[in-house]
Amino acid sequence: MLKVTLHQAALKDISPENVLGRLDIGYAKLDALADYKTAISMAGFGECAMAQVKDYPRWTASIWDLVSRAICVSLNAKEELVHMGSERSGAFIRKMTAVVQHWPDGFAVGRATIGTATIAMRRQRCYYEAVFNDDLTPERTSPVFHHAPKTLTHWDLLARAYAYTCTGEATLPARPMLFTPIPVETDVGTYVPVDLLPEPARTGLFRWITKKGLKPSAVALIDGPCVTENQYVEFLRKAV
């Protein structure tokens, strides 16, 4: 399970006392194309109805892509940001931080932080810059963007910041596509060259086989480490 907490503070100052909301993301169906169930709450408003992100291709994008889609389906019932007008004296927040943690089996034991995002006001009121980090893809920084709604929804601002980081506008990027490499047939089996996999699948695969006590294979005529086709399919379907 993923647990996302939103704080009215810089990263170094986050605490239970400045939590703005919480988002839980769990599996409804674990597979290469997974279904996720979401539960989101906001301070002062309580919980929204549960929602789902369906047929999402795992190991294809930053964890913030999934988080942003989970926010949108929870708030808007679709994987889209809604248009908001711009007020002359719009609502704003000066600093905000989001933290994503992985809770194995839904329990705090063994939990690990796998992503952070910071949003800070720049230049003047209602102008923001965001920085997104996760443990499998490079850091990304948004352009400075303007958001001045009459009423500020903090979760919406987080998803909107990710959209600006990816597309330069208040539109989420296109859904990532499941990467299905062409396996290489050899005399000793069918293999997938690991170095040809894009991130985050490449690092995720290395971590998964290491956790299982396995090592990549060395195969004649193929440069770099390999895994069997069956191992790669199992990784896509089962690795968490």
C-alpha cells in the first residue's frame, strides 16, 4: 500500500501537526495492468468517496503519475484536472510538501519513503514552483506557474503542479504505456536484456531479483545482463 501525506510545511519541518490530508492507494487487482483503490481525506473536509484507477500500467512512470491520477479520480471522478477560474485575490499557500511511503501489506513495519514533492510560492502571490523526487526516476522541477482559485484545494494543487512539471500546463500527461520488449531467443532460452528497459522498470527489476536472491544472467551474443522472459513477466505482474 502507498500512503501519501500532505503537509503545510517545508520538507525539513513536516510533522503530524501540520498534515493537510492523507491519500491511501492499495491494490484492487495486482497485475501488469493493475487496478488501484484510493481513499483521500482533507483537513477540515473529511474523506471523499472511494475511487479507483483502473488498468494502470505498472513500472512505467514516476510514482507521482499514479498519485496525481489517484487524486483526480478521487476529487473529479476522472483522470483529469478540472478548469478553475483565476481570481484577482486568489487563495494560496506559501509552502507545501507531500511524502509517499510504501507500507508493505498495509502495515507500518518496514515502511519506506519512496517519493517527496515540494511546492513553494515564488516571485509573488499565487505563483508556484514544484520539485518532484522519487527513488527510481530523476528529479523534476516545474516551470513557475500561476494558480489563483477562489478556494484552494491542496490535493488539486499537488496534481496540478505535477501536470505543469510534465506538460507545462494544467493537463496531466498522456497515460504511460506498458513497455513490452521484444525478447531475444537463444539456444538456451528466451531472454530480455535488462539494459534496454526504461526507468523505472530497469531499477525496479534489479531490486526485485536481488530481493528474491537471484542474479541477472549472462547470455552469449547479448551485451549486458539479462533475465528470462518468464522472470520479466512475473516482475510486471507481481513485484511490489
